[in-house]
Amino acid sequence: MEGRPEDDRDLFARAQRGDTAAYEEIVKRYQQVAFRTAYVITRSAGDAEDAAQEGFIKAHRALGTFRTGAEPRPWLLQIVANEARNRVRSAGRRHQLELRLAEGYRPGGAAPSPEAAAVASEDSARLLGFVNALSDEDRLVITSRYLLELSGEETAAALGIPEGTVKSRLSRALARLRARVEAVPGA
Amino acid sequence: MPELSELEARLTTLGRQVEWPPTPNLHAGVMAKIAAQQVIPLPTRRAIRPSHWYENRWAVAAAAVILALAALVAYQPSRDTIANWLNLHTRIKQVPVLTTPSPLPPGPIGARLGLGGYSTLPKASAAVRWPVLVPSTLGQPDEVYLQFPPDGALQGEVTLVYSARPGIPASVQTGAAVLVTEARGAVNTDFFGKTLGPDTTLQLVTVAGHQGYWIAGAPHVLVLIDANGNPRYLTLRLATNTLLIDEGGTIVRIEGNLTKDQALQIAASLA
């Protein structure tokens, strides 16, 4: 169909046949989710950029191992996330950057009253504060699954754990987060 | 997918409110590095036998060889990546067919050789961020060319053109006696590459402590890989003997109908 974006699997199939233009399109399509996933793991934009870039390069080298017809996104995110974790390990230190709310965010995309917007923004800021304060394990699974909106399979690939473990870890993390939210009036 | 709890719904909304760092454009750097890595790393100095290691390798290969000099890193590297790349300027790839170069188009040498716009030494020096090196053995260049992206390297590329000098005739391939091209090697978008046939030889050399590569023999093809990682075949040109050195972050390419000693003398006089 004219103008319809090519299916990701078709792109991967072309890339596997050595089509570099197809791989470049893959990089363009996935660079945001790859970069953000790496950022959630490294907490550093510089390290995330390096990890995503190296991940794409390694993925290209490993295209022969990609199973035709499989979902490409989890496969790619796994490689990028591995790179990100390697960087965290080799750096031997943790960045302390925390996620922040974007300025000027308008809940729901409409134009709420200034009061409503302020309240919504305050709620979000408080919730983000709780997420930032979670343990690394809880923060990673919640951020990947909800804030990045990765699927269960993608979250498993990004965290390097089985999908079943994602479910149980997510359930425990949500329970801990809920307990903190409910312990603070108005949160 | 099961229905989201209120908390899960709030978290999903939160993800759209987060101030994520701007996503960098990774594709150009990725594709350029992939292009450079279609190749086998050149053995380190220690791994190279004193006698012509390349002769056996290439004789057995019976194929043309691409030397992709990834001297100019294709993306803004981080501190880690810079360290990794500092000693990784040369790669080799065997290819089944040697690309046939396009004939030189007519016109001024700058246009014919894709050197960029006509400039002068003071103007070019003012336009780039590194001190342009001039070989004192050749003196002031007869012409100076300057170019920036999309055709030149990210921080600019300066070429000094020298007409015939005593002992250095003008090349029928380039129309000049010596071309000296300089570009910064740390944050550029271009790679230099050369396609070497079996009659072309490669040697590692050292110039005032800087590593270099002497490429000599049959005229060879010069390929500039663009910022998207694609070889610029349209600007292929025949090059003559070439010395390429890394002058502490500035990549200098000296080419002409030169003997190796002449090229090394020119390189040693860069200041």
C-alpha cells in the first residue's frame, strides 16, 4: 500500500540480506526506545547514547542470529540493554540522575484550568518522586513496563530476566509503590 | 492485556510527562561505524612481521583489498569511545572486485578532485579550529581549498595544493604535484578509505613519533565515506602515492608522485 510504513519484520528480513538502507531505517525507528531504555538503566544520557549506539552496531553484526519472523523489538532491546548494563558495571559507580517532569506538560492534552493543571502536575511529581526513590530492581521494572510502555516480553528482554520473573517482580514492586503512595495523604 | 489498576494507569500517564533527555540521532554514526567495521582490523605493530607481511596475505587472497582508514570517527564519541578509537584508524577488507574509478571531470582542480571551495591559507586557518599545518619543505601552497559538510569533514577539511617542485613532477592523475589534506580526527563525520589493488603496497611508518601509513605503487582509488556511512563513489578519484599520518588529532594526508623518503621529509616538516 502506497505510503504505508514497511513492517518491522520485513525491514529486518531485508537487513539480514545485507540491505544497509533497511538497517538504517531500523535504527531510526528504534533509536528513541533504545536510547530511553539505556537511559533508564545507566541514568546517564552520555552512557545511554554510547550503549544504544554500540547496541545497534552489535545487533547489525548479529543479524544472522535473528530468527526470521520473530519480534525484532525485544531482540534489539536486549542487545542495547546488555550494553547499558555493561557500562554501569565497568563504570563502577552509579549516576544519581532522577527522572523529572517535563515543564509545561498539559494533562490530557486539553487546556485545563491553571488550578487543575497544578494539581495534576503536583500529583505526577509526587508519584515520580516515589518511583525515583524505589530500589533499583523495583524502579527498573516499573519504569520499563509503564513509563517506557514496553511489553512484558520487551521488559524481560531489557532486564535480562524471564517474562515470568517480570510479572512477579512487577507485582511486588507495584505493591511497595502503592504502600508508599497510600501512606502519604493526597498522593 | 488485563485491565490496568489506577496506579498502573497513572504510571503509564506519568511516562508521557517525564522529561526524557533528547534522543540523539544515532543512525549516521551507527551506519558509518558499521561501514568501517565491514573490515578486519589491521594487525598492530607488534603483530606485524618485519618482512612484508602484506605480500603473502595479499598473494594468497588473490583479491583486491580495501583499506578503510577510519581516521575520522563518524560520531561524537564519549570519553570511553575516544580511548577505544585512538589507535584504531586502519582496517582492511578483502573485496572480490576492485571498483573502477570515474574519469576526472574537467574544470578547476578543487572541483575536479572534490576539494571544496577555493580559499587562502589565512582564511582557511581562520575557518577551522585547528592550526593548519604547512610543510616547510614545500613552502607556501599554490592553492588552498576548504570544505565543510555535507562534502567535507564535520569540523572542516583543508587541502593545500602544490604545483611541480624540483624532483616532484605534477601527477597526471591529480594534475598537481602534491596535495596535503588535513582534518580533525576526533569528531568528524567522514572516513577516508582507499581501495588497494595487488600492485599497491602498504607500510606502517612513524613520523616524529606519530603513526602513519605509506600507500604506494599502482594508482589507487580514494573513497570518501559520507556522514551517512555511504561511500561517495561519485567523487572517486585516482590518487598517487600517499602518506597518511595522525598528527595528534589532526589527520594529514600527503599525496603525490613522491618517493617514500620525500613524503616522510614533507611530513616531518609540517609545522
